[in-house]
Amino acid sequence: MSIREFAAHLGVHERLVSKWEAGGARVRPRPINQAALDTSLARSDDVVRARFAALIEHAQEERPSVPPPDPQQPDNQQRARAGARIGYSSDADLLALVDTGALRGDALTAVSERDLIMAAAHEASEHAGRAESTNVGSTTLEQLDADVSRIANDYVHIPPIPMAVEMMRVRRRVYRLLEGRQQPADTSHLYLLAGILSGLLANASTDLGHYDAAGDQVRAAFAYGELSRHNGLRAWTRGMHALIEYWSDRPRRGVELARSGLDYADSPTARVRLLNIEARIWSRLGSVDDVERCIHAAEDARASAGAADLLHDEIGGVFGFGAAKAKYYAGATLIDLGRADPALAATEQAIELYASGPSHQRSYGAESLARVDNATAHLVNGSLDGAAEALLPVLALDEDKRIKQLQERLGGVRRRIAAPHFRDAAGARELDERIEEFCASTAVRRIPGGQG
């Protein structure tokens, strides 16, 4: 291994390695670098460690010889002189010899028993002191929990771009805390918060049409779910990932992800959500039997007993999956299957539930998408006027709330309007022009350099 390769292996500059090599026995690396060297040696194979021990022994032989122990001197003085022969003058030196495996045979007998025991005691004391220190107090965690809950609930009625900035701000604070030291339980808590915020950023990325970035965020969120061992986060991220694959025209991969999420779905709400996502994807693939299987399983899950889930039930907001969202999903699924009448009924129920619910829980995105599906059902039934009326609130949305999925679904409406049945109908051209104008100014296009 060259000096450059060894430096890269340790994570230091190659000039530092050259300095060590030139300095020989006089060099005393900084503790953090010494730890890296010790770890590298400890992870080496037996051949490398044996060669290192031989080099150490050879270096000791080349040093000026030490007079033989004086039988008249006390034992501790003899051991001190013998200890000098194997080259340690501090706890760090002695512990480094332990790491390398050099303390065996004659070398071990030359070490003071007290030096060895006290070095171990000092190491334990220092490590325990560091382990007890923390950069996270209960107030900090409470504030971060409150921030995450607020963001998840605000997201359903505030445009995605300012919310994404807030998500990043809070997550960066979590990252900075994770770079410090805290109790293991607090570290797990911070990983959970990092995962929730990454999941929120995945959602925001999809709303802005950046599906590759959303995939990166959701994979990070699942990794944090693994680190915190939080099934609610793992189940939610699997569902989010399935939707990203669905929107990226990889539906079969989406089905696999939704199914895998059920392994972590401890609460009825988590199971209902995943089964609805799977049904929606199967409808894109045209598998009626699989859609019906998932719908029946979701009904059974909703009726079953189970513990509440932190994300789906307690935090809620974008993580929730209540009756309104379930009806919206049902409408989207039925539209893909070409079942206009039940889709019309489901979307009307979703719209009513959103409109009559608390204003702070009213998801403009889900409600608007339900209205687009309602308009599509009207077009399937031949009603252009019904479609135009359903789309009135959607087309009046502020530009910064015009998420990517709305643009894509409205493209489907335009294709239906262009069909021979509506080509010469009064109002068809006007509605098409209004949709085109809507899609020309979306949340994505408002981002400098954004791709619309």
C-alpha cells in the first residue's frame, strides 16, 4: 500500500503520513489519529499484525541496551526498567501495545502489573465520563418533537416550497446534534426525528416533481427507521417509496414496496394505508382481482383492533390516513379501472369530508386531486359541464400550490376532452385552455431553475 493509499485509508493527508514515517520513534500522533492507526492495525489479518510486532521488536533491539536488572533493587524499579525496554511511558502507549497484540510472552512479563491494571481503570473511567456527557436535554427533544408535529400538520395546507425550507432547517439542527454525544436513547430519538423529516422532504420532493430526489430522501428515511427501530416510520416510508415508484412508471416495484411495508405495520391505520396504496398501483396495472383483494383486506384492517401509531395516528397531518384520504384513494383506484359511477361517488364523499372537516386538517392537495378524479368520472359519463364545475376550485389554486401530481392528472383530463365525443362540444376548448394556462404556472416553475 502506498503512502497516498494508506493516508486515504486512515482519512488523513498524505503529508501527515510522510511526517510520521520520517519522524520515526520521536513521533506521537494526536489521540484521534492514534486511534485510527490502532483500529486499522486491530482489523488487519494475523500476518500483518505479526509483521508489525516483529518490526516493533526489531526497533527495540536497535535501541541502546538497558543494563540488566539489579537484584538488589526493589521489584517495582526492575519492572520499570524492563518496561522502558518495550517502549511505553504512558497509558496510551501501553494500551496501544494491547491493541497490537504485542504484549505476550517475555514482553508481557516485562510490563508492570500495576501499570497494566491502572491503564485499564483509567480508560474505563475516561470513557464512562465521555459516555455520560450529552448535548441533548429533554427540552431540546420536546422542541424538536413539537417542530416535527407542526410541520407535518402545516404541510397539508401550506405550499411545499416554504415548508421544505422549514423541514431542512429543523433536520440540519438534528444532524448537528447527532454529531455530538448523547445518551443512546436520545440518539435513537434523534434518528427517528431525522427519519420523519427526511420522509417529509420526500413528500415535498414528489409534490415538486423531483422523483429521483424523493427516492433519495425516502431511502434515507427508511435507514433512520432502521437505526431507531421504529416500525411506524419504516411502514410509512415503504408506502411513500411505493408511491414514488408508481409516479415514476415503475408500478411493479411499487407493489413490492407496499407489500414489504406490511411487515412493519403494527397499527390498523398503517395497514389500511399500505393496502390502499397497493390497490391503487394494481389498478394502474389493470388487475381487478388484486385491487379487490387489497380493498377487502383494508376494510378488515380498519375494523380490527390495534395500538395507535406515532406517525399515522398521533402526529397525523401528512402522515395520517383518515376517511377523507381513503375515499380519495378509492376514487383514484376506480378511475384507473374505468368504473365511473363508483368513482364519482367516492370522490364526492372525499370532497365533502375534506370540506366539512377542521380547516387546519384540510389537505388542499388531496382534495384538489379528488376533484380532478371527480371531473374525470364526469367525462367518462359524458358530462362536460359536470367536469368543468368540479375543476373550478382546482383551477383557482394559487400557483405555489399547483403540485406536480395535479399537472399530471389534469393532462389526463385534457386527453379526454380532446376525444371525438367532446371535440366539438361547447365549452370544451375553453376548459382545455384554462387547464393549459394552469399547468403553465405551477409550484415547480416558480423555483428559479426549476424544470416544469
